[in-house]
Amino acid sequence: MSGTRLVVAGIFVREGRLLMSRRPAGRAWAGLWELPGGKVEEGETPEEALVREWREEMDVTPVAVSPYHFETVDEPAPGGARQNVTLLFYEVGGIVGAPRSVAVDAVRFASAPEARILPTPPGDAATLRRLLAEVEGDAFVDTETEAGRALVREHLSRDPFIENSESLSSLRAIPFRKPCPNGANVVSGLLLATPDGARAYRNVCPHAAIPLDRDGEPLLSADGLFLVCRNHGAVFTPEDGRCVAGPCEGESLTPLDVARSGAGWALDGGGTR
């Protein structure tokens, strides 16, 4: 026997589908589908290890984590020895981000029929059987909760990354709310795609201290060339935020600094230029 290893894994079910990842080549049980997780490093709590592993492997942050089950298995170790592995399984109430394969071979939300036929490591087998025993029809029991979704919203409100900004080129205009650097206030802003790159402004009309958007109406004009205040009809050029028609003609929106963040954009310092 070659010591004992502590491993964590997370169970996240959304709309009846279970989040699973496929182990990459070069690792034990390569090609098998598992409940995502990994080894607890020295100085970490199991919960901290789960957060780190999900960030490293799938670029998501689990929240509202609670213990579900544990298993102890005997696995092969390097050199032909055996190793005792204790697996701690946690239910995950919400995730920040969209899972993608970063340090794993693939990710998927599996239905119960899919999960029954996917090849899995021995350590996950008993917990998967337990989850499948709770299945209603073809659906796993959701672990995503309203409390988890609330924590996700709270996390996103503190994160300078502007949600959906990786799709700016197609969306063209994205309203957002983000914290100021000192945390005392929240910035309400607009991120716009222009021929000269992304531009951001405070979402406050110079004519009156209210947001430009109203009741889900489009922020851009029908031809997509101008930003429009839906309350007073003011028209602004996205490139410089200057009002070219309407009650505040000649005035400008207050610009905000943004910076590249991965495939999207983030509020840079949360402040005004």
C-alpha cells in the first residue's frame, strides 16, 4: 500500500442533466467520464480544492457547496503498488461561468440514460449508482438551487468581467452593472462595438440622470449606427458618445475604461476616464 490520497469531486445537476468531464490522455483512467474534481493539495480544505480544480479544468467556479457522500477505494499506483484513495463528493448549488474543456478532454451535461452507458472510473461508480437511483424519468435531481443562483449573481456583481462581452461583435451593445474599485458604488454602463474597437460609457443620459434603455428596447438605432436614448430620443455616436440629435445635442456620455479579459471585456478599474 502506498499511502492514502484525498480526492474531491463535485455533483452539479441543471435541468436534470449531470455535469461530467472526460479524463485526458496521459492520466490515470484516461478517456473515462467522471464527476469533475481532483486531488486535495497540502494546506487546502476539500472545498478549496474543489474550487481550484473546477477553475483549472473547466473554467468555472462552484458555489453553494455541501457534502454529499464519500467513498474509499483501492487504486493502482506507480510502480505496481496500490494506493488507498478517499473520495469526497460534494453537491454544487451553482456555477459561475460556462463549463469548457481546459485541462480535461471534454465536458458535457449528461442525461440519466447517457450517464448509465458512459465509461467511468471505479471510484465514481457507487456515487453514480446512488444518483441514478434518485432519477425521475430520464432526469437527475437538480442540485442547482435558488440560493446557489443568488450566490452566482452576487459573485458576478463583484467581478469586473462584463457578462456576454465575448459575444460583443454580434450583440453590438451590452448593458452592465459593475462595482467601483472602492466597492462603495455600482457603475451602470454600456459596452458598445465600434469600428475602432470596444467603447464603454456610463448608462446615464446627459439630458436627465436616468438610463438610456427602457423596457428591453434595443439600444441601437435600426441601422445600427447610433446609440439611442429610449426615454428622450437623444441620438449618440458610439465611437465617442457624443449626442448628435435630441435634447442634449453637443453633450457627451461619460466614458468608462475597459480592457481585454480573455475572450471578452472587463471594466478596467471600474472608473471614469
